[in-house]
Amino acid sequence: MGNSLKSQKTAASIGLYISYFFITIFFLGPLLWVLSLSLKTVPELFYAPPKFLPEHFSIENYSQVLWREDIMTYLKNSFLIEIGTITGTMLLIIPATYALSRFNFRGKHTVMFGILVFQMISPLVIVIPLYRYFSKLGLLNNYWSMIFVYIAINIPFSAWALKGYLDTIPMSIDEAGIIDGCSRMQVLIKLLLPLIMPGIVSVIILIFVRSWAQFIIPFILLNTNRMFPISVGLVNLQSTGDTISTHLLAAGCIIGIFPTVLIFIILQRFIVSALTSGAVKE
């Protein structure tokens, strides 16, 4: 009986890891193919049948994209928008989630439901009304309008995520701080912020990834090439006329993905900490 149960667990584990393998290949396959294209020469792009590995690994495509195109400008624009978006979003959601987590007030459930509803609205639904609205206000082709829209898009998801983390912190910490003479703001800044820092960092990473990948909003609201973020600027690397630039576009995509991957690798321990914070609660 024991051997049979052990065999079943082993078979289940093997099946689970096989599933993980195919899921990983499914999601990593396109990325690896783009990486392969970015290292190929123009003749290798037209091999039939196509070869996954380049015959001659070359970084010339990356050199050309970095030094002959405006991709560094696009990256700088993306980082400027990200800094404004993250700063504005965190300044709004930290006190808001503290109030939603620590206080009971009339209409609290309605507010939470409203946040959830707004989280379900796709940017595609609002981008045309936003274009007409900002056009009348003279705010098209403006970084501030972009940042305001990004903040509005990220607030619902970020508020839900951070509130869930804050809910795992015992109320006794707040009560002890108030007994010691702290105000509510001091309790939040001095006592709770250090405790929820892993949750804050994980939310920042998610905001960064979500905003970095936005395409339709900057594509509609910006019309100056030098102001494009990386998600829109890569469009300029597509083939035009008789020029073949698939390999350059692939190299640009890898460069555009690199910052998010690097940040995720560096700060992944905060995400793990945030995800497991509710597993053990005193």
C-alpha cells in the first residue's frame, strides 16, 4: 500500500514537472525566437527551412540599434514616465489602502467594489475619449497627461494588491503606536511602512511592468517621435520601403525587454515575500 501511494505521488510529480516544462516552452518560445533573430544576418532570415540557431552569432544588430537609432531616447522617455507613474501611484495608494484596511466607514464596500470595477476597464475603451478630452485641453503630446493616465490605470490593481498585504499586519501594532503617542500618520510612516516594504516593492515592480508594456495610450496621445517611449519607438524599426529590418526590430525588442527582466531578477525576493506574507499570520 505504501509503495503504491509513493508511486502515485512520484507519477503526479513527474506529470506536474512535465506540465511546467511545456508551459515554460510555450511562453519562452517566442522570446527565444526573437533573441535568435536578433543575432542573425540578413541572409539567415530567409533560410528555408528556418534555423533556430544562427550560424554566426553577431552583436552588430545591437550595435546598430543602440548607436544609429533613437532607442536610447525611447528608453529615457520610458524611464521618465515610469518614475512619474510610480511616484504618483504610490503617493495616492499608500494612504488610501491604509484607510481601507484600518477603518470601517459608510460606503467602504461600495468604494472597494468601485475600485474592482475600474480595474476591469481596458485602456482600449477609454483611449479615444481621452484623446478628445486632452485635445480640447491642449494636453496632447505631453508627458504629464501620459503620467496621469498611467496613474489612473494602475491605482485599482495596486490598491487591491497593497491592501491585501496591509491586512496581514496585526492591528495591535497600530494600537501600540497610538498608546505611545503616535498619530495615525506617524503610525503609517514609522511603524507600518517598514513592515509592508516587500509589498510596496512588489507593487512597484508590477506597476513598472504594466506601464512599460503600454502601447495604445502613448501611440494615441503622443505624436512626436522624440517623445515616444520604447513600446512605441520600436515601431520605427519596422521595415520601410525596400529596407529589411526584421533583425534590427528583434534586437530592439530584446533591448526593450531587458530593463523589466533585470528589475524583476534583482527584486524577485520581494515578490516572493509579498506572495507568501499571508501564509503564516500571528
